[in-house]
Amino acid sequence: MQAITHLPFMRVMHAFGGPDYFVTEYFRVYEGYVLDKNILRSITENATGRPVDAQLIGQHIPSLVRISKELLEFPTSGIDLNLGCPAPVVCRKDAGGGLLRKPDHLNRILEALRKSIPGRFTVKTRLGYESPEEFTRLIEIFSQHGLDALTIHARTVRERYQTPIHPEQIRFAVQTMPCPVIANGNVVDVSTGQNLIAQTMADGLMIGRGAIRSPWIFKQLRNAYAGEPVQTITRADLLEYINLLYDTIADDLPVFDEQKHVNHMKKYLVYIVQGLDTEFEHQIRRATTGKNFKQTCLTFLDSREPVPVFPPNHSKLFCGFDTLR
Ligand SMILES: Cc1cc2nc3c(=O)[nH]c(=O)nc-3n(C[C@H](O)[C@H](O)[C@H](O)COP(=O)(O)O)c2cc1C
């Protein structure tokens, strides 16, 4: 996730158990593009011991091929093509989710990338641009290119993040695709993860916002599937997580600018505070210094009280996950 799931964030996720593999923020590929050194560090300095796929976004075929080849010189576990980003600035250029409106061009991109990537080549997609009905045609295309996995964020581009997802479309892909299918969208706890797997029979889960809010989610799911006890998360656990995130990201900065760092931390906190005290959220929004930020966290989180398992179901940050409960 752009400007969120960078190298220090991956380190923190791993400290709490972490996913089986990571995917980088996307490299925004165009003619003349030079590899972003900071994103590249997620690959070259990945010390988690878990694989990391390099994600590309773009539509210019020679550049996508060139950058894939360049990336394969580094210890990446594979190349992933983003067909899901709904940002208007990306879609207008027919990249990310915008490419779903250009199936013929998409077909040519997949053909060229598959030819030039000898190892793992995967796609992360939405269901279509305007309507889930577009997905049948897209699956026809995806199934022709020997993909190593297909990850599906089961919403259309138009639906952005503000609706329930369409698990039946993931189920359709699982039945149709000759490769593993990873289900994505609205997994916020063990029950929503297990229900998404049960409804789709997907080969795995990708978790985004739910992991920012609660990095224990990977370990909790592993424990639940193994029939082991699942950890209850307390306010004090959250405090430890936030402090680790604050310090790990700060230590990774070439130049530390306190105010910028506090603002960056707010990108995580908007997810973390969901379901907690509204006054906590207000005070975090107003924090400008590190001391102020950390003191606010301490004031609201210094207790052994369990935190709510679910965030609110109708906010701008999380929406529609109750259909998976
Ligand atoms: C702020 C933000 C940035 C994102 N950046 C990326 C990205 O760079 N690449 C990608 O494949 N998906 C990106 N996504 C989408 C997520 O990976 C995921 O598909 C989506 O949030 C639904 O899954 P979730 O409910 O587990 O978060 C982003 C989502 C958000 C909210």
C-alpha cells in the first residue's frame, strides 16, 4: 500500500508474526522510469526471511518488460502487476484499475510480461471497472497467461472501498483459474478471514487495512486454523505496537523531521483508532510533536482492557465487512 507498507512497516508486521509473503508498494512504471530506490529497499534490505514480490503499475509494455527484468536482478520472489488501484490520476492514464477498461491491451501486457518473467508472475485485480459482470471476460484473459497466482480484491474500481465485497466472484475465479487464487477485501479479524475462505475456497488471503489496524491478525488466523488459542488484544498491546511502529519508522529515516513523522504516523492511526474512543482520535489528529503523540497514546491505551475485535462497519476506513461475519 502506497507510502504505508514500506520496509520498516514490513519489519513491524514480521515482529508480530507477519504474512507468509509481502508485496512491495507499487513501482509506477512509464517510459524512462528509473527504479524507486526507497521501494527497492523493501527487496534488497528485507530481513524478515519471508519472500517479497515487487509490484508494478503501468501500461507501457516495453517499460513494464524493462523494469521487470531490472527487478529480477534483485532478490525479489516475483513480479506482481497491479490492476486494482482506483486513484483517478492512475486510472486516467489507463494504469492500475484503469487497465480493466482495456482488455485487449491488458492481454498484450500479460503476454509480454509472461514471456519476459521466467519465475513467479502474479496479478492483483479488481472485478472490473464499472460492474462485476466484466469479470467473466477478465478471467478469460487471466487464465490464458500462465499466471502463478491471481489475487482478487472483490470490488469494482467504482466501488473503491465503500461497499461489501463480492465473494461469489472469487469463488468463480477459484473454479475457473488454473492457478492459486488469493482472496482480498474486508478481512478484519479471524471470523471474516475464515468466512471469506469458506465462501470462496480460495488458496489464501491477502490482508491490507485489517493488518494495519491489528498486526496480530496473521498469527491469530494461523492459530485458529491450527486449533490453538487465539490471542485477545488489549489496549496495552496496541500501545506497544504503535510505539514500535513509531520508533522503527523513525530509525529508518535518513533525516528525522518530527512533525513530518507525526503526520506520517497519523496514516496508520486512522485505522488503529477505529472502534476506540472518539476523543483519542481527535487528540491524535491534533498532535504535532512526538511527545504529544506518544503521551496521547499512553493516556488512552495504558490498560489491560481488551480492544473491540471489529472496527465500526460504516466508516470511510472500513465498510461492509459484516457480510463476512
Ligand atoms: C491507502 C491504500 C493504499 C493502497 N495501495 C495499494 C497498492 O499499492 N497496491 C495494491 O495492490 N493495493 C493497494 N491497496 C489496496 C489493498 O491492497 C487492498 O486490496 C484493499 O485495501 C482491500 O483489502 P483490505 O480490506 O484487506 O484492505 C491500497 C489500499 C489503500 C486503502
